[in-house]
Amino acid sequence: MGTETQTGKKQWRPLEKMFNEVPARYDMLNRVLTWRLDERWRRTAARKCLEGEPTRILDLCTGTGDLAIRLASQVNGSAKIQALDYSQPMLSVARRKAEKNGLQNIEFINGDASSMPLENEELDVIGIAFAFRNLTYKNPDREKFLHEIYRILKPQGKFVIIESSQPENPLMRSLFRLYLKVFVAGIGGWLSGHRRAYRYLAASARNFYEPGEVRKLLISTGFQNVEYQPFMGGIAGLTVATK
Ligand SMILES: C[S@@+](CC[C@H](N)C(=O)[O-])C[C@H]1O[C@@H](n2cnc3c(N)ncnc32)[C@H](O)[C@@H]1O
């Protein structure tokens, strides 16, 4: 999306230009770089989002739509699923995939997470897959995003985050960091043709918060009952917070 300045020049939001450039090989690289574990982790996140039969669910920063598509195919009944992203190229891929899967119950929204076109306390659940890091790690708009997420959730609403994390075990942590350097930044950058994007991915995952820091961030926004479940020794994890 971007915004026009007075001189007619496009002003990109943090990371926006980078995400506009990667959709063509984005899904393929996710599968290759995680040995398809990303699909399993998203499936677990979708199950968590659907607990308690919510009627209004948002896949925030949907990208190529994988979480929204899982939600739409796993949901029972007539829940409304929305999927928001500021990257039109990402959303085009997501729309095509939803159509191919015959799913008509997803509303795609081109918008920014810092000011979403949604009313106060509209949603039962917000899910976010592998984008919480983008919204919070060294992002100048971090507080705006967190308060916006809190604003649109109903009281008792759930915020479900699936994200890379930090293994507790020092050996596992070193292996994870080596993997990020060699496979994600090196091979990912080469296969994608977007070295800068995959260097950013590796560096942000390497330096991202500990689970306890994520918890503090959510509590300081107003969330309560923050629960964390590590996957694969903590290279990724599921965090669920309640408003
Ligand atoms: C790493 S991708 C994750 C995509 C998807 N959720 C997945 O599971 O693969 C991050 C996505 O967040 C989107 N994004 C980043 N910052 C955003 C913002 N401020 N508002 C809306 N979307 C944003 C990007 O365009 C990109 O599609």
C-alpha cells in the first residue's frame, strides 16, 4: 500500500517494500527452510484459535493466507474469518489460494496493523503466524500495533501467536543460530533471490525476544493469562494471551 508524500513520492512503511518483493517463492521457502514444520505449527495455532467456537476471527498479517485458509477449512458453522495484510502482492497470492481451495468464507483486507478498519471489541480471536516478530522486533510502531490488537478484541478475546522463539538449552540455541546463518540467510537468500529479506529473517529470529520478554510485552499491553508452549526445543512456540 505505502503512502504518497507531498512530492508524490511513495513512502513505505517499515518492512513493507521487502514483503512486496518476496511472495513468488515465499511458500516454497517456508516449506523448505522449516522441513514443512511450519504447516504443522500453523495447524496447531488454527486449532487453538478455533477453541470455544468463536464467531469472529482475524488472521493478522496473513501474508499468503496459510493460517486463514486453515481456519476457513477447519471451522464449523458460520464463523466470519478476516485476513489482513498491507502487502497487495502477498494478498493476491492468498486470494488465489483460497479460490483454488474453494473457500469463500474469508474476507481479505488490505490494511495496516497500526490502524485496522475494525470497531472496538469486534473480534473473538486474533491469530498471527510468523509476523509478531515483524511487528515488534525493532519496529518503531510496536506499541501502536499492540494497542490496536487489544482495542479490536472483545473482553476475554484471545490473541494466538505462533512465532520463532529462543531455545533454552545452550546447545540447541547454538545449533538453531547456525541453522539460521547457513540455511535461512545463506540458502534461503540464494533460492529466493532476495538475500536482504532472508538476512533480515535470520537476524530478527536470532535476536528475537525470549518467551518471558514476549509475556512482559503482552502483560504491559493489558493482556492476562499468557501461556507459552515451545515446539522443537523452543525454536518456535505458541503463545496465547487473553484480554
Ligand atoms: C513473515 S510474513 C508471515 C505471513 C503469514 N502470516 C505466514 O504465516 O506465512 C509477515 C507478513 O506480515 C505483513 N506485515 C508486516 N507488517 C505489517 C503491518 N504493519 N500491517 C499489515 N501487514 C504487515 C507482511 O506484508 C507479510 O505478509
